[in-house]
Amino acid sequence: SLRDLLSYINKEAVIIDTSNYKPNGTVNPSYTNSNSSLEELISEDTRVRSSIFDRRKESVVGLLKHRDLRRLEFQFNPLGEPTILVRRHAVLISLDPIRCIVMADKLILIIPDGLDSVLQILGNHLNAWNDIGENDSISFESRAYEAILATIIDIQRHEFDILHNEATKIMLDFKQASIIPVDKQERMRMLKNKVSGMLSRILAYKRALVELLEEDQDLALLNLTKLKNKSTLYNLPLTNEILSSHEEMEVLLESYLMDYNSIESKATYLQSQILNAEESVLLRLDTSRNQLLIADTIISVVTCSLALGSFIGAIFGMNLKNHHEEDNNTFYTITIITILGMLLVVIVSLFYFRLAGILPNESIDSYVLTNKLKYDNQSAN
């Protein structure tokens, strides 16, 4: 449980402190025994610290608290908000899916069920240090920090590759299909949400690293091995001895911050491609809708002209005397005039619609486009 974990970590921290303090040249050996209770160790730590500092109240970096460990609990941090907290002889790291506590010689991981692959990737990065000849010159916490950050980068890159491949297939379908089925639109919507979620996580990781890089004190306190060997460096304000030793940690964090920037750029570009694909589909749909409206307008004009002809035919088809029944040329004359009138109505209506901009004028559009291309070419030259 978190309470047992908290007790274990603070117990280890107090053992380190009491083993470093040596008032009168000796330390009670019973308090450095790992079987001693946490209360006894804290009591001895307080006594020794008071003896060394002449019972003055010193400001020091505090031990890990129970509220800090709640950031590692999935129940209290379900969204996996990235967090890096520096405490006495321990650094709490919550970078989903890795939630762990780094000590000078230990790495305590909290991994939910079903994420054994994460442990394998992390183990590979930790074991990679065995191939380095100068392995002893690099502290354990430095290896742990780099292994954790490299694992998160690998996970994000793998996730990006999956999303990129899926997006490529969907965008190809969107490009080829004239009518987009509902299932493909749903896939595109889900893909868009995944990319947005990934981009949000990357920004949160970057924010956690940037906040840590802006705090020189926290960067200095990441050197757990040095602080383990000399716990008095935890006293605030920190001395130049510890403040001047964070260049290595700063370089490490900045290098992985650049990796996050690279993944963020790729994810942002992928997101823009998805948006462009959606906009392309919308443009095609708008074009199709406009074409249907144009066709509907033309059909309406033709229908009106035919209605005019039907009206004239209905008038002359009535069984009423109009003194033209006996004229042999009246039928042909009325028929020709009606047809010409209908054609005239259609031509005048379409011409008016084009002048008013209701119907597109392809000749004018092509002329404008040609002149624009000529102007662009002249400007480029």
C-alpha cells in the first residue's frame, strides 16, 4: 500500500541521515539497523541533527509525504497529470504510464496490470548501461532518469507511428472516395481524438520538464548519490557545492526535451493533415451541393418555360370560338411562337443569373485564373 511504501522510503532516508551524522565521533548502531522502527529512526535523526547544529532550527528539504504519493495512485490521478517532485533522498516521477520513485540506489515502479511491455522497454534501457565501459562513473539515479525518459519517448514514438499509419490509410480513402461512408467518418473522428490526446500528453510532459529546468534548486537535488554521501547538502539555502553540480542533469533533461519537441512537431503536422483531409471532404461536399443547386435552378427555369408553353396551349385548347379555327396556319404559328418564347425565357433567365453571379461563369473564372497565374509568374521573375 502507499502507507507502507511511504514508511519504507522515509525509513531509508532517515537511515542515510543518521549514518552520515557523527556527533562525538559515534552513532548509536541500533538506529542504523534496518529493523528499527521509523519513529525511533526519526527520533535519532532529530537528536543527531540537533547535536550537530547546536540545536538551531535549520530549514531542510522535507521527507516524502503521503499527499505526494497520491500522485502515483491511479485512483487520485486518473488522467496521469505529469509530475516530478524532488524530496529528501527521493524523486517522485509520474509520467504516464510510468509512475515511480527514484532513490540513490533503488528504483521503485508502480505499473498497472497489462503493461509488461513498458517494464521490458525500461529494463532494456537500464541494461544498456552494462555495455558502457565507464559505467561506474555514472550514478544510478542518472541512469534511472535517462531510462525513464527514454522509455516514455519510445512509447510516444510507437504510438505516433501507429497513428500515422492509420491516418495515412484513412486519408487515402478520403481522397479516393467521392462519398464518404459513415464508418470511415467515425474512424476519422476517433483518430482525430487520439492525435489530440497524444498532443496534449506531450505538451504536459514538456511542461513538467520545463518547470523542473527552471528550478535550479530542484535540478541540484536530483543528484541523489552526492546527497546520500553528504546529507547536510539538503540544508536550505543550498550551498554552491550542490547548486553548481546540476549541469549534467540539465543537459540530460534538455536533450529529452528536444525529443519531445520533435514528436510534438510530428503530431502537430499529422493533426493538420487530418484537418486538411476533413476540409477537403467538406469542400468536395460543398462543390457537389453547389452543383446540385445549379442543376436545380436550371431545371426550375426550364420547368417555368414549359409551364408557359402549357399555359398557351391550354388557352388555345379550350372549346371556345376565337375565329382562328378555320385558319390553316394558326396552329403552326402559335406552336413556333410558343417554342421560341420558351427558349427565350430560358436564355434570358440563365443570362441574368450569370450576370447576377447566381450561376458560375466558367469563361470569366478561367480568364481571371489565367491572368492571376501570369501575374504570379511575372512577380516571381
